[in-house]
Amino acid sequence: MFRLCLILVLPIFAQAGEWQHYGGDAGGQRYVSLEQITPNNVSELEIAWQFNTGDKGTKPLDEMALEVTPILVEDSLVFCTPFNRIIAIDPGTGKQKWQYDVNLSLDIDPANQFVCRGVTYWQDAMATPETKCSSRIFMATNDTRLVSVDAKTGEACAGFSDHEDNTSRPGEINVGAKVELYWPGEYQMTSPPVVLNDVVIIGSAISDNARVEAPAGVVKAFDARTGKPLWQFDPVPRNPEDAKNQDWKPGYNVKTGAANVWAPMSIDEGRNLVFLPTSSPSPDFYAATRPGNNQYANSVVALNGTTGKVVWSFQTVHHDVWDYDLPAQPSLITLERDGKPVDVVAQVTKTGFMFVLERDTGKPFFGVEEKPVPQSAEHGELLSPTQPFPIKPPALVPQHLTRDDVGGFALIDGYLCKQAFDQFRSEGLFTPPSKQGTVLYPFTGGGANWGGMAFDPTRKIAVVNMSRAVHVITLFKSDEYKDMRKVFHDTEVSPQHGAEYGMKRDLMLSIFGAPCNKPPWGELIGVDLNTGDIAWRQTLGTTEGLIGVPLKWGTPNFGGPLTTASGLIFIGAAMDDYLRAFDTETGEELWKGDIPAGGQATPMSYEWQGRQYVLIAAGGHARSGTTLGDHIVAFALPD
């Protein structure tokens, strides 16, 4: 009992100077207990070194996003490129030590661009340090391979092999979908795996809106030493009895796929739990073929790491028809109640909500209410009459766009934006998609996205970056798809094969290319989790990358924040080429440093030979229109 109590209260954040996991620690707090760089001296930061991956000029940069966060292990910074090369560099100089190339075919058309957000480190407790592959790097690839290499040398771990496919290379196994794909790239893997008690666990990314019966979003687990399959978890029930028990239509033969885990996962080794942020079932915007609340989809799901069995789950959106999947790593943090520590999971969402759940049970820490939401969907759709709304924290972004919220730079673009808005349904959060056209606010990029949140465990402040942009979703009869595609050839038009309706998704933009909703278009928000209240807000980003004029109106943003013990927040993410520092307690912007390309990645920090570095991948995001490149940039105080 005494040992169990210790497990429940031990902090899980990384030790000073370490960054051994994608999110800093296994629970994704994105916090480093370093204090060399402070609010008083952060303005002195300068570039200490840069590294170029070699992708620029030799790879199709217009099809990629450099979203990676390196880790510091085995005296090396280790990371992956969007084209799945693993590279190790010196932490003090940025000079390359080794690399491993999976020879990814560029003929595939990945649904989510070429992306690799990070790699995973594992030490084999049964091996001696001098044994080859006694410590390993795992990477998931865009063409659905799971790769294992020696963390010291980058050589493939030959004992890690595919038990179902003898054609795989040593050190690699194929974990792809077991169905025929519509095209190479419909199913890919973009986020790092996790390793829990010698079990390596991986999710997948699946194309949205192509078809009803998309590939299944199965989470898969393998022996970390051999690659032998151990268990699988499918969030979608595959027989009528399971459907009945999981809040799908009783006795229904479910026709859907996805509900996959494309964002990073978290682990709690003491509890032997892996926490999954699941997505929506397919297709995203019309769900007559999957009636019911669709339990385990759009949910935080806690699995037993040994068996893959569900320990608890909490659903954040019932019967999702808005593409409001969970986009970010669940953050494992510790709060207090009645003077005692309580371990919780904090999950940020595209809707702008943050759900805080007790880690042992999934019970809401601050409480959740089921509230009525708009109805009157198109033919055949059976919406949930209510949706879960957390009592605290409050919504971090607006969730209802009104005519007064629409504007522009001048009279003409403001008038045209309002004229367009008047055509659509806009009844607030969870207004269903329609043939008329429905406003989604926040848009399907969030709110929050894969950058997630950072947490300062001393100040109990959660920091999350949020976007404010608008999508319009328009449904049309499926037999109209070809005609719609011809007319709207520059717009996303998807067939949703097998459904009664296809969909068209438009950003609501002015004639100048800026969002039609009034600024700010991007914010950094501090949440006091002692009370569940918003502590401060700060505009994030300038418009120079959007319209060429540096107005401090914020921008939509992708990438996440980092917090430090000295009370600093570092973040790129915005659609301009800067790394910024903010005060954790007040949100005041203290510094910004030029970076050579878009910083659509989450920074990390570490100490090396007595010097603290802050590092960010600056390579941009093709679909966001930010500056493209292939840079890893490290900042430090003058030596």
C-alpha cells in the first residue's frame, strides 16, 4: 500500500536538463526544470548553431510539414525528418553524428502531408550497455513501417523483425492497414510511438472524408525487442453485441472506419496505462451509417498496457459530425484537492474546451454538464441531443460566430464577408452540417491542435495556443460529386463514398485572403488549474506572413508551447518566422527571435555542458503557406 501511494503522487516531469520524450516527459507536460534563461535575460538570446536536414532542394517541400520535436538521449539530439530519416546530432554544436534512412518512396500521396513529429527512446533493462541495441530509437513512417535502430549508432536492430512479412528489412516491421487502400498514403503514421513496460504502441493517421468504410483506426502493440504482435485495440465495435454495449445502435452492423489515434499518446508506467486521444469515425461530416454516440471515438481512452483492455474512457463529443476529433497528446499532470495531490489527465480539444479527468477513473475533476445543442440535421442523420460541456475551465475561444463578429480590412471586404455569412447556418457550437452550408467556429483545425498544451507544475498554469478561424461545411447529394468537383476545383470537395452526402469544406476568407472573423486570429492562453479559471490571454503572431503587413492581430497556429522553471514560455507556431518567449505568470511577450522558416513545431529545451539551449525545428507547413525550409535552430545566451 505504501509503494502504491508513492506511485500515485510521484511527479513524472523530466529531470533538469533532460528531454527524453517527445513531450519532455512520458506524460507530455512540455516542461523543463531549468532556470539559466530567465525573464530578465531572455532578450539576450542568440542563435548558437543551426543544422540543415538536407531536405531543402532535394525533396518535395511543398508536400511536407516539419513538425518534429527532437529528444536528448545518449548524448545526442535525435529526431526524424518529414521523409523519415532519423538523424542524431551533437547537442553543443549541431554537427551530425549518424543517420538512418528508410528510403521512403515519394510516390505515395499521404493524406496528411509528409510528416514525422518525433521518435521514441527505449532502454532494454535485460541487456548490458555494451550490447548492440541495448538502447533503441523507434520511429513510425508515412508508409506504415515501425522502425527500430540502435540509439548509439543508428544501425538497424536486426532482431526486431516482421513476424508476418518476410520481405521487410531488418529492424523494420509493416504495421499498415489490413484492407486495400484507395491510394498509397490513405493510411499513414505521423506521431511517435510510445513504449510502456517493454511494449511499443502505435496509432495511425487516416484520410478524412474519402469513404464510409475507411481503414480501421486500430491501435497496435508489439514486443519492443522482437517486434512480435501483442495486442490490438479497435475503437469501433466490429460485431452487433459489442455495438450494443458501446453505445452504438443496438444490434447494428457498424459501417465505418477510422476513430484512429493520429496524435501523440501518453503513458503512466506506474499505473501501466496508455492514454489515447481518439478521432472521429468515418466519414467526418455525415454519420447516418454509424448511429449512436459512437463510444471510444472522440474520447480519452485509458488502456491496460499489457492487455490492451479498456480501463476507462471519457467521450468529449457524441456522434461527431464536425471533425472535432481529439488532436493532441493527453497531458498527465498533478493538481490538488483539499490539500492533497490528485493525478489527472488534461485534454485540450478543437472545440476550445479543456477536459480535466481523474487519472484513475476518468471522472471529471471540475465537473461536466450535458447541454442541449442545435438539431435539424439532413435526411437520415441522428444527432445526439446533448453534448458534454466542462464546468471549468471555460471555453478558451469563442464558439458562436454572429454577424457582428464578421468584418474585414476595409468596407468592401467586410461587406462581402457579411454577405457570404448571411447565406449560412450559424447557431453556435455543434450546429450540424447542412446543404445550406454550416459555419464551424472554431474551424476543424481548432481551437487546439496537435501542439497540445504545456504545464508548469510549480505554478499550476497550463499554457495552450488556440486558433480562431472559420470553416463552412456544405453537404450535397453523393451523385452530385463530379459536378461539384468541376465547379469548385480549387476547393476541398470530398465524395464520402458510401454515404448519402458528400461534403465541401471552405475557409471563410476575405478577398484579401485573411479570415472573415474579426481578430485576434491566434492566441496564447494561460489557465490557472488551481481554480480552473483563465489567468491571461495574449495575441500570438503577426499578419506579415498572411498579408505582408505586421499587424499584431494573431494568426492561426500549429505547434505547441514549452514552459521552464524560470517562468518562461517558448513557442513558434504562428504564421510568421519567429520563436517567441512569454512570461508564464502574466502572458507578457518578452522576446522574439528570427528563425529561417516557419516554426510549426513544438520547441524543446535542454542543458549541455552547463549551457541551456532552446531548440525549434524551423521548416514550415506547406498547407498553411508558411516559409518552407529544413532547419533545426538552437538558441542560447551568449557564451
